[in-house]
Amino acid sequence: EKYLKADPGNPEAKVGLESCQWILDNQAKRMQVNVVTLEEVNSTYDDFGPAILKNDYSEMVFTSNRYNEKTKSWDQWSGLPYSDLYKTSSGNKGWSAPAPFEFLGKINSEVHEGSPNVSKDYKSMYFTRCDKAADKMAYCQIWKTRLNGEKWEAPELVLSDSAANIGQPTISSDELTLVFSADIKSSKGNNDIWVAKRESRDSAFGKPVPLSPVINTTGDEVFPYLFNDTTLLFSSNGFEGYGGWDIYQSVFRNNRWTTPENLLSPINSGYDDFGIIIKKPDEEGYFSSNRPGGQGGDDIYYFFRKVLLFTASGHVKDKMTLLSLQGVQVLLIDDTADDTVAAFTDKSGLYSFDKSNVIEDHEYQLVYKKENYFSQKGQFSTVPYDDNFDFTFDMILEPIPEKPIVLPDILDELDKWDLAQQYQDSLMMLVQLLKENENL
């Protein structure tokens, strides 16, 4: 707020202030997943940008600037080795120790390689290569390699710009649409998401255009990932979020991209979260982050659906005697799914609903009914919970008296048909009482 007074309209300060309010409004919301670091894959260096190499998810390729005995060159800017592509395989004991994708100079060269993306048929891999020549500006380009039998062919240049960094590619199912991040001068921000198209797999891509003003901001949009050609996941620091890069999702619907939605915690954090890939929608996948708790630098994390278990139970008593009531009908009304389940109290006045009746992210009502007793209602929600929980709702029912129930006065003013407000309230009490006790 102080900075905006000194520099009104500053986009970074504006997003920062909006993010503060967004966090307050969304602090109770979470994505119901567990997140774990891939300890056997990560190193004390930067490990990020995973991609799956086989349709059975048994092999993964990712980016790393870790040191090994064949480290080619050192980046004088960061003081770390140039990044390469590494491969790991999964088995009964987890992921294997990562090894360089290859050392033949075809894919891992004397410069940076990273951010791989594999085609739907797992026969093409697109990746980023960044030059390091001292006598000219160093720019990143998009390259492609094809799988020939069991070996990957020498890569070929797919897309470049003599005055911009182009990289972090993701390819459509038919390989005719390439989505990537670039700092092209006409970008809305430092880095935006762009798209280039071509007529066939053998033809060149046409001139890139910005993807959508709904997605690109004055900040950075990086690491795009296309899922099923209609869902785009990407990282940005230009939207409301937790801080750093957050991962957002947009869906192509009615010929346009929807407003990006934050994937929420625990996938997003106050640090840089990026490079996501999906194994099952809303269920399973991988992403990268430099949050605390990893092995160092950027690390790769695995997320999977967290199945929450809920129950609801309670004890029903008579208000006059405080004795347990048997045979009370308890209705569990699912407002979210428009469904109702019934249970009855046993001789001890106890009732229960198990995990098959009470599920996550739903709103419920509880209605208690017994002949010759006033009905009672309650409500609860499983939406705010991010862990298993057993709800307990005890209830006391009041017997309907044998003598007539005396109602509050309901009076008309002289020569008027409408009721004063206090008498309307009295009448509504009666209406509500009859609605809740249909046998009264």
C-alpha cells in the first residue's frame, strides 16, 4: 500500500496487494492431494521439468544441472554445471538413480538442455537448448528428437528467434500446435506464453503469436503444459497467488481460454512452483518447486489424490427425561448431490453414518424425526476439512405436549388486511413448525 502511494499503478505492487487479500479469502481452501519429494531422483542441485517417456509411466526424463564425472562445462553466471537431460526408471523399489539421457553429444551437448516434452505417441521429444557462445548474444531455442527403435536420433532445430529466448515447449496430440514460453519483444510481460502452428509434422512452424490476453500478464508466464489439448497448466507470478511462481489452470471452452485458476496449496506455495505434468486429472502427477524441505535448489515432487474419510454419529435423548430415545429417524440430506440416506437410533439412542455416506467437499443437513416429538434440524460441511474427521452430533428432542400449544398473538389492525411485522414473524413460526412436523 505504501509503495503504491509512491508509484501508483505499479503492476507488481498491485498484484502483491491483491495477493494479500486473495490469501486471506482463500486460506481455508486446499487441493486435496498429498505431496512428496522424489528423494531418489532429486539432488542438491536443480532438478526440474519432468516428462514421461513411456505410456506405462515407467520412465521419466527431467532437467538437472547436477555434477557428474563427465560434466561438460560450467556456467559462469551461476557457477554451476550446464544443465542436461537425465533419465530414471521406476520399479518395485521406486525410481532408479538418474543417469544422463545420453553422452553422445546428440542431445546433451556443450550447452544447456532442459524442459523436455514428449509427444502423445512417445516417439518425439521436444526440448530447450540454450547457446553459450561468448562472441554473441545467447538465446534459447526449441529442438526435437525422434525415437528410432530404442535410440533417439540427432535432434533438429524446430523454432528459434534471433532476438529472443524461446523454450519450455509443449506439443499438441497431433504435433501441429506448439505452445511455449518466450521473451519476444512484443510480449505483454518479460515472458509470455506463445503458440505456433504448422500444416503437417514435416513442415515448419509458422510465425508465433501470443496465446491469449487472458493468460499472459505483465509478469512472467512460464513452463506451459498441454493436457488433452484442452487444458493448459502453466506458472506465473502475474496473478493473485501465494508468492513466487504459482501453477494455474485454464481450459479451452467455447473457442476461448477460461480465466486461469490457482491450483491452491499444497501444490502451490510461497516459493516457485512450476513444471507440472499430469498423470490423472485431479488425481496424480509431478511438478517442480524450490520450497523448503527438498534436497536443495529446485526439486521434483509427486502429488496424488488424498482420499478423505468421514463419519457422522450421535446420541438422541428425550428433553424431559434425558433418557435415550430408540427409533428416531435420522435423515442425512446431501445438499450437494441432492440425495438422502436414513438411519434409526438403537435402544441406546445411538445412530451413525459411515464413510460411504459422508464424503469430501459436500454440504449436509441432519433431520431428526420421531412420532409425538418435535422434529429438529442440524447442518454441517466437509468442504473445509483437509484430513479425516469423525463428526459427532448429539440431539435432544422435545415431546409434543398433550395440551394445546398456545401461539403468540396474531392480530389485525382495524380495517386492514396486512399484518404488522411482529405478527408476520409469529405466523412464520407456526408455518415453520408445521413444515418441520408434518404429522402435527
